[in-house]
Amino acid sequence: MTSTRAYGYTDTLEAEHYAKALRADIRGGLTGTPKSTAPTWFYDARGSELFEEITQLPEYPLWRAELGLLRRHAKDVAARTGARSMVELGSGSSTKSKLLIEALGAAGLNYVPVDVSADALQGASAQLVQDYPGIRLHALRADFTAPLVLPSLPDDEPRLIAFLGSTLGNFRRPARGPFLRGLRDIMRREDFLLIGADLVKPEHEMIAAYDDEQGVTAEFNKNLLHVLNHELNADFDPDAFDHVAVWNSTESHIEMRLRSRVDQLVKIRELDLPVHFALGEEWITERSAKFTTDGLHAEMAEAGLRPQQLWSDPDAGFTLTLATIR
């Protein structure tokens, strides 16, 4: 990464990573009680389009709130960290990354976007190299929930690890500690971690963000059924399920669910798996944790991280926390 080459790419995942992970999660999740699967499988091309629509909905302020905080405080992040390398977990299209890249100074910046999607990585990376000719970019296709091995980065300057979008909320509480400790383990004393987090708000506001009046989120949720029909030769009927959003106060997260409208038997042919859904039975398709600032910072402290700076949007209930290791 210290060479003058503008672009590098490392793929740490086997060719069948997506297919194997999908099969394992669907088999395990749809034979468990309650039925529950990861939100990863919403995102084919149509799912990605629907999520982009969701980010613009008036009921869903999370995406815009974080973007606004970055617009206001990216220069503060740059001044506080002095980072000349940035690693972004779950980089996707790298839309928000540009604000940090510009604040840090693109010329000579080492940028490592990390994502499981080769298409997203390569598309976003090609655009960034074009937009910022002086950047030194090394895309890393990896599962950031597993231990990360980063490309070679300079040892004599601070690094910034960015984990945006409140993606931490997709981890359940028992998994968040080990994940945060894993991030702490790849950090040095001079490095920084920037985490975006969506906060607990009045219940009706949180539910509306996941059950909008236009029905975009409902279509997004049901897109999972189209993905499974295509990828696993299943015979889900999207009209046989209702979209439901529920606030689980015990675990402090929103659950998106699909509720069976009829008693039905679905065949997932690629898995040779028949799945019975009783009338009214619910399948949890996403859990999205909502935090309090004190609670999040306590979890970070338990993982060996020390919050140093907090930027918040009180109207939208969203925060950015900059942390170092303890």
C-alpha cells in the first residue's frame, strides 16, 4: 500500500462464500424457533434500489442524519485524528466516505473499503480513483464480522476505522462485545474508531421508520422472498405474507418480520427443505438495535475502547462517536 499504485484489490473470500452463507443461514434460521434469518439477503439489485428509496423517506431519518453529521463534523474528525489511512467497514457505495476522504485530504490518503460484495467494491473503487486521482485505494473483499487481516498500511501515522450507518445495530447484544473487541485488537494506540449509532426514540417514530406509509419498507422486506425464490429455487408467494415492524423493548431493537397470512408449506428446492408456516406465524427477518449514548459507550468501554468525542443530532436521534483504545 505504500507504493505509488493507485488501486489494489484483495479478495479473502472463497468463490462460494455467498452461496454457502445463504444456505447455512436459511436452513438454520427457518428450522429454528422462532424462525429468524440475517438481513444480508435483502440485497439483490432490486433490494439495493429499494434501500436507496428508504433512505429518502421522511419516516427514515437515520441515513440523512448521519450524512448531515458528517457534513458538519468531517473536518473535526480529520483535525482530531490526523489520520492518513482510513479503513471503512461495510463501505458499500462509499457515498458518505467521500466526506471523510475530502476532509482527511485525498491526495496520498490510504483508503481501504471493506465489503462482502465484489460488485459494490469494484464499482465504488473505480469511481473513487477517478474522482480522487491522488488517493491510494486498496479494496478488501472480506467478511468484517470475522477477524480482519488488513493490507499493509504505513506504521508511522494514525489510522481511522469507520463503521457507519448504525450497522452495529445488526449485531445482537451478545455478539457486539466480541465484534468490538475484534476491532480493538486491530487498532494501535494512535488509531481511532468512528461509529455511527441510531438512538432509542419514541416507539411510534421507530416503528414508522420500518413501516412507512408508502410501503417501500414492506416491499424491501418481501424482496427477501424473491431472492430466495431466485437463489434457492423456492416457491414463496410474497402475497401470502404481511410485513410487520415491532419494537422489542427487552432487547432494545426493532424487529422486521414476515407474518404468514395462511397455513402454508413452502418448498426450498435447493436445500431439499420443506418449511411449514402456521397461520399468523412470524419470521424475524431483521433486528436493528437502538442505543442510548451511555449504553453504547459502556459497551465500547467493556471492549477496551475509550470514547473521546461525541457528535449528535438530537432531532433525528443519531450520534457519531470517535474512540481510541483504552
